[in-house]
Amino acid sequence: MIGRLPIFARRGIDLSSYPAIEEYLTQWKAELTPKKTGMEKKGRKPGSYKWYELQDDVAYYTAFEKPKIIYPQILVRPNFAYDEAGTFTNQKCFIITNVDKYLLGVLNSSAVWTFILGNSPSLRGGYAEPRKDFMLSLPIPNAPDADREAIAGLVQKCLDARGVGCEEWEAEIDERVAALYGLDAATEM
């Protein structure tokens, strides 16, 4: 990292196009150079990548540049965030691509949180760890357009307010999502 910005040197990048980064990374070239065998003391795992490139292919990196929902590996409450800024995450966060704000509202609802708590590995202190297989099988209501637009509009209000003073909108999202699941807002899934 230079300062607080990550260096994302994917495979095939031309480092000479970034002379300041090349100069900065050169101080660790011996440690970053791939080993030819497993017997060498310095260097990274053997491979056909250049000394400054990531050792593992990350062909999926373009997904980070798209609008997405980001959520942490471990949750204590619904904490799904919408990102349009092209934010990259580490291995402690997951992303969901091809999304809309309707989905964000559903994921952050009380109904889905109850479902996550009841169906994910539970951790001490009320935390949950919704795993990939669980998230892929999470039942998301196929709502009529009017409901989708209403929930997405409420979500947009919360996003515009940066989460401040959104309690009334969040309560309405909870009610609307519960109704889509055939529940009343106080009923658990």
C-alpha cells in the first residue's frame, strides 16, 4: 500500500506505466519474485506471474467496478451496503453483483435478518456468519414492480440521508418486505 491506497497489480498490468509504484515496490522485489523451486528462502510461491503481479489470477476483479452490495463475513445486524464507487474489499467481505436497491432493502429487513439468524452458523454474542451457499439460496420475493419500486425508493431515501434519521423509512421497508413474505412485520420467518 502507498499511504492508505491499495496497489492492485493484476496479471498483465504494465508496471512501467506507473513509475512511482514501480519504484516503491522495487524495494521488496526479492521477496515478491516467484521462487523457481520450493527450496528458496526468499520469494513467493512458484508460478508464471511477474514479481509485481498478484500470484493468483483474479479474473473476477471487474465485478468490483460494478454496482454491488457489500457485506461482512460476520454480522451482528443486517449490514448490507450499496456501492457504486468501485470499492475493492478484502477476504473478510463479500460482494453481490447484478443488484438493485430493492434487493438491498430486502437483505437489510428484519424478516431476512431473522431468517439469517435462524439458518446460519451462530457465533457467540448474537453474531451470524451467512455462508455463500446460504446466501445463494436465500429466498428473495419476486415482488410486483410497484412493490419493488416503493422499496427501492425508500432505500434511496436512506442512502441519500447517509443512514441518518431513517428509522421511519426502515420501518416501512420492514413492513413491506414482511408482507411480501406473507408475514406481519412482527412475525419471524
